[in-house]
Amino acid sequence: MKARIRAVESYLPAKILTNEDLAAEFPEWTVEKISAKTGISRRHIASDDEFSSHLAIGAGRALFDAHNISPESIKYLIVCTQSPDFYMPTTACLVQDGLGIPITAGATDITLGCSGYVYALGLAKGLIESGQVENVLVITADTYSKFINPLDKSVRTIFGDGAAATLVEATEGPEALVGFTYGSNGAGGKNLIVPHGGLRSGEDIAPKASMATRGLTESGYDLFMDGPEIFSFTIDIVPASVDEILAKAGVGFDDIDLFVFHQANAFMLEHLRKKLGIPKEKFFVALEESGNTVSSTIPIALTEAVRRGELAPGMRVMMLGFGVGLSWGGLVATW
């Protein structure tokens, strides 16, 4: 049996933060400047009493309802999040209960960000093709807005909250998920970090994240991103990753019908598109209405591509995630 993606759906919280809202808070940044720098017009933000498990449950329900999938049919649940409700219990267990998935199903979290969707698909493929389970529900969910210092406009303009659910199932057909490529470089972990988010002070490894250096007053978690370092990492790693994915998948560049990369920001994506020589019609961008939702950007984009009719059965789509960790991963899927 081989693993394939059966369906994908997404979920966004109701609260919205627009460029107009941000420009009102930071008058030195106009609506036009924010749009030009990020390619984002608005972001969905989790309310004070809304957490990653709630978004994950919303995404799961959307998938079940849209594709006539029964919760009782789910054999295994993977929740990918870097903003869990609690240190313990595991968020996946809360989601299993909230979705009415049987207690006989496995449930586990993985804590990866921008590359997390690809890693979760790889794990789902392994579970299915090793004969352990017949299907895996992969849910990505993050509420990065809760990590952000309200006065840090550099990250408030970029990140939004969201979730997505993907059902990966066994099929007797040909391989549909191939070319998996992974990489990690923890030496760059200091460049995208929540310095006050765990049991250890992140300022120990990331001096630039200190409140004094940033000119901010500590507000809780205070997510820090060194934009230039993340940009340099991305520009270096993505072209080599694309070549490796193609080689492992046994396909050529022109065989890919659609490229769906992590939706970091429009400037970075356009730079990558030009550097790689990808035609605009094959390069899917969908972050204007949701922002950078971290682990969910790729599946949210897939959902939107299907809705627009730009991703149809039989097409080959390359997915490539890259960012926090530092971590990256990609694959080619036959839709």
C-alpha cells in the first residue's frame, strides 16, 4: 500500500488584523508600505480564549464536513504545532477528544514550524507504508500572535494564526508522495526564537533577542526574528533543496505542475521564484488574506489552489517548507 493525500481543508479564526489597523498603531508605516514589504493585507488572530487546539479542531471539522469523512474512521492523529495549549498534556490528545476520534487511534504532537507540514506528511507516509495504520489525520495549527510583543511591528505585520487538516490514506495505486528531502541547522535557531517561551532563557543563545537590545519592554513571550539572517538562509537552502527533491522523486523541473512553498512573505517568494526560474503560472502564492501561518501556510495554500481550480487530480505539486529551527523539508505529491 502507498500513501496519498485524500483531502485538505483549512480553518482561520474570526478576528482580523488589517494593514489599516497596524498603520494606525504605527503611523510611520503606511498601509501601502506594509503591503509592499509583506504582500499581506490582513491576518486572522486567535482571540484571548482561543488556542491551537481550538483551531486544530476547527480545521478537522471542516475537513470532515467538506469531504464526508467520519471521525470514527481516523486511525492516527498528528498535530504539528509550536504553540501548544500546554506543556502537558499533548495537544493531539485534546484534539482527538474534541473531534470525537476513537480512543483506539494514536495521537502525537510534533514541534516544528515552517517545515512542519512536510515532516508530518513524511511521518504519515511511514506509518501507512509500514503497515501500521490505514490513514493518518495531519493537522497543523499555530497561534504565533500570542508570542508577539505588541510593539514589535516587524513581526506583527507578518504572522497570522491558522490551522489546516489533511487526510493521508493508503491506496493501491502508484506512489503519490515521493522525493522527501529534509535538513536542519540548529546553529541558526537563535535567528527565530521565542526567548521567554520555555524553561530556559532564550537570551542565553540569542543575545539579539534581549529586550534591551530590541528597545522593548518584556510582554510575555516576545518572539524574535532576525529577518536578514532568515532571508539569507532561505536563499541559500531553497535552490539546492529543489534540485535534491527532483532527483529523489525522479522527475524533471518541467514535470512539476505547481510549486507551493512556505508562504513566508511576498518579497521572499518572488525573489525565490525569479532565482529558480519558475513561471508565474506555476508558482502559487496565497498569503494576502491570512499572512504567514507558519506550519499551516502550505496546506492553506493547497486548499486555496484547489478552490481556484489551479490544483487538480493528476497534477504534480512540489511542496517546500523552510524556516524556524532552522529546518527545511520538501516533497513531490501527485494530487
